[in-house]
Amino acid sequence: MPHFAVSKVSRLLLLLGLLLVPTQAQAQESAPSKGDTKPPSAVSAAAQNPSPATYVGSESCKTCHADIYNGWEKSPHWKQTYKEGGIAKHGCEDCHGAAASHVADPTDTSKLFLFEKATPKEIDSRCLGCHAGGTQHMNAINSEHAKNEVSCVSCHSPHHGKDSDFMLVKSQPELCYSCHLAKKAEFDMPFHHRVNEGLVQCTDCHNPHGTVRPKQVRTSSSQDQVCFTCHTDKQGPFVFEHQPVKIDGCQSCHLVHGGPNPHMLKLSNVNLLCLQCHTASSFSGAPGAPSFHNQASFFQSCVLCHSQVHGSNFDPTFFK
């Protein structure tokens, strides 16, 4: 090879070497350490532009929402979703969603679940994500409350309920009276179930989260099982049953909340109540009153003799 050609090649190789040396040095300076999973530039970008699915922790929420946090900290939700781990120990974000975008820009709430802006159906679905199990909530989506767009947060406060057991916004019966005001008047009647006195609660008889029967009553198909929870002596079984008790239930004779008559009977005159079925013209199939029971003289009360009206083990006519 001619000498001038070798010299030209040598000069080209030397020039390329000079160009590559600073590039390799720069690469070594920017290379991440062994403990890093991302280059520093990528880590910095992630800090400035957090992913919408990034959880920041409840302490970050406390910075701005201290009043809500302090109430929530005393509630069962704090213990279940944060202290003991909950779904993933996300606390506030278990219900409201990952808050990284909101922390980066407080005006951005687009990625959060805000209960005050959600529909009752969306709220119920959110709550039932955790509370769907057990017999108490198994009919919640078909309950009368759900059908009338009464959501979970209408009765419960997720952050600071006044009732420590169920985080209710008010204690019973005032909470129920907020909507069912007519029932308050019934419990003010002379003869009533002692709800206002605190002996009985609305939820002793009704399941507010729904049942398969009307009125959300905790009951059997005949709707009298809930009555026998307290009135066990009326349940039987008896040798001689009074059919209305088994067929129509307690409500065939009694009012359920309260009324003006003793024993919460539907009519003030017991005879008239009995004669709704026990007449010759009745289609009930019940035996009519015998002829020597002259109703013109208004016997004082049928139950003076037929005292075992709920059933008897000794007499088919329910005598003493």
C-alpha cells in the first residue's frame, strides 16, 4: 500500500477516536447506580407528573383535610382501612381512589370518587364493595331505600358518625323520623311500642338494608315471626290454633306501631273486632256467634271468656 494512503487512514482513525471519547464519558456520568430502577431523568419526571393510579397515603390527605381526617381517625373505617391494612392500607383512598393527581394539583378532582357528586346508585355500589357480605346487606340493591334513591350516606357518615356502632348521622329513632315522620305520631299514641322510650329500636323489627318481604320487616313469610321475638308466649305451637294468627298474622287484629286502643287493637270494641269474622254472613268460614250471645246488649268483651285468643292447649273455644 502506498505510504500516503496509510497516513490518510491513520488520521481518520485518530479523528474517530477523539469523537467517541467524550460520548463514552458522558454515558458513564449519566448511568444509574445499582440500586436505581430508573434513570434520574425518568424518576424526576414521575415525581413531577404522578400517575393517576398512584396512591399517596392518608397523611397527605390530612395536610388539607385535617378536620375530616380527625373525625375519620376515631371511626371504625380508620381502623379497618388504615390501621389494620384494609384493602391495601390506603385509608382515604380505599373509598375515594388514588389521589396522586389531586395532590399534585389540588384543583384536579377528576380522578377521585366524590360522594357529594355521585348518584345514590354509584354510592351504594361503592359502599357494597366492602359491605356486600353477610345477611344484613344481601338485599341492599333491591331495598325500598335503594328504590327511593336513599343512599348509604343518607343514614351513615363515613367520617364521623354520631352513633359509634354503625356510624349513623343521627341516633335512632330520630334518624328514621327524618323521613318517616308519620310513624313518629303513631309512637306518640296512648298505646304503642316503646320506641321513643328507647326500649325498642326501629331496626329491631325492620332491616333498613332490605328484605324479601314488604316494609323491610325482619320476618318470615307470614310477617309475624318478628313479633314472636318479644311475644314468645303467643307463638305456640298450640293444640288448638286460632287461624288468623297463622294465616293473616298479628296485624289482622293489632296495629304495629301504636294506636288509641288497649293492646294496640284496630278497634276500640273487642266484640266488633271479633265479629268481623265470627258472623253468620261472614265469608271467613269462622263459626258465628251463638244465638244466646245477644249482641244488642253488647257483652262487655268476648275475651272475658275466650281469653286464650292466640291459641290454647286445652279448649277448642279458647276458654280459660
